[in-house]
Amino acid sequence: VQLQAFGGGLVQAGGSLRLSCAASGIIFSIKTMGWYRQPPGKQRELVASITTTHNTNYADSVVGRFTISRDNTKNTVYLQMNSLKPEDTAVYYCTILRSNYWGQGTLVTVSS
């Protein structure tokens, strides 16, 4: 199983980024996928998740700003991040929920 995350970078506050995570080695369509993040010096936290039927859940801190989506034809899950804030700065990881499979992480830095 491989999860490869892309799309991180440096952005100014108020800007947008779109993260992608491509999965291989699994039957992607039957997995609930999620994005976690780990801010500097803090614990990893769940940002958003999406089920096989496209039901979504979000951390309170990102509601209305982030959107998780998936394309089962491309085995890919996305995280659209708008209105970014400096406190969104973190390494973002994609994962198959309730598994030990994690992507390598992609760094998002939001400058004020």
C-alpha cells in the first residue's frame, strides 16, 4: 500500500492550496480516507475524513474553509484549503482511517 501526498507549499494568509493524495495497492473505493495534520511542536490531529459514500466530517477549526473530496476513478483524495490562516501551518498527512497506512506528509506553511 502506498499513499503519496502532493500540493503543499508556502502561501500567504487568506490564500488557497489543494492537497492531493494518490493511493495504490488497495481497493480505494471501499476505504474511508482522511487528512491529518501536525503543527510544529504539537500532536497530530484529524482535519477531515470522507467515507465511501462521500459523507464528510471536519475539525471545527476548518469548517467552512476546507473541503475534502475523492475521485475513485483516480484513487485520489483531495483537500481544498481556502482562507488559510497561519495556524493552519503543519505537515499534512493522508491516511486510510483505522489503519496503519500513512502518506509521507506534505508541508503547508501559511505566512501572516
